Amino acid sequence: MAQMEQNIRLIRRVICPSQQEFGREEFSASYVSRVERGLQKPSRRFVWYLTDRLRYHTADFYQPGQDGHLIDTLLHMAHRVHESGHPKMAEDLVEQALPKAYQTLNPLIIARVMGFRFLFTDRLNSEKSRQFWEMVQWVDWNRATPDDVIRFVKVLGLVARRFGPLEDTGIGPMQPSSAPSWRG
């Protein structure tokens, strides 16, 4: 079973144990099962449904770094260090990951790192917050892999857990209106 399918199964089990209960009236239990077993690629609607139900459960299955990627490893270490009461060290680790994210030229990866940077700030309406939400609007969600979306949603869940519901962010439609100021 591929990592993405394992993540989807873990996520669903955190939300509720039954495939039928998870899908409710949106998706059949057989569809959920096919996605979890890797027999069917999850639809965009399914991924959004999954992410919508995750908001406060993401830390329960937080497993970055399994692919050995340096950015994931730095973010994982930053999260653990922050939980251990060392916010400055966590912030330094995230700042080390940011240049690596810029090198990928992938707005989703950059937004994920910016999400961690925002997570360790004191205020919801900070410059780091603004930069994060700007970058989110620049992500081409049609080109993002389900695995990348799941990783990004984990960051959103951590942000929501820290700051509460995300409705007050002022984020608009997922289409850019002006050039983002990423590097700040």
C-alpha cells in the first residue's frame, strides 16, 4: 500500500472508525475502501471532503519526514522542539527550511513551510500570517498531488489548533490577484 493510501486510512480512522460513517451521504463505503486500498485515485472533491473533516485532528497522525526529504525533517524537528518548550530553536529550524522550500519553486511547499513559520508566531494577524495566506492563494491546486495536499492540510490543522477556527483569516478565492511577497 502506498504512503498516500496509508495516510488516508489513518486520517479516516482518526475522524471515525467506519468507512460508511465517514462517507455519510457524500461517498459510498465502497468508494472510500477503494481509495484507501489504492484501487482508485481520490477525486478532488473527496480530498476536500477529507480535509474539511480534519480540522482539529491532524496532530494525531502527524508523520512528516517519512520520505527523507530535508524540508519534512526540519519541519518535524521544529514541531517537536516547539512542543518541548523551545520556541526560538523551533523558529530557527523553520527558517532553515524556508530557503530549501524556495529552491523547489513549488508554491505548495513554500506555503507549507510558511505555515509552520506562522504557527510559531504570537498573533493571528502578523506579517508571517499575511505571507502564508498570500502564498496559499498562489497554489495551483489542480496540479497538487493528493499526498502534497494531505501534508499541507496537516499544517492547516496545526494552525487551527493553535489559533482556533480559520474563518477570520480573510482568505479569498484560490486565485491570485497580485504577485505574492514571499520572501519576508
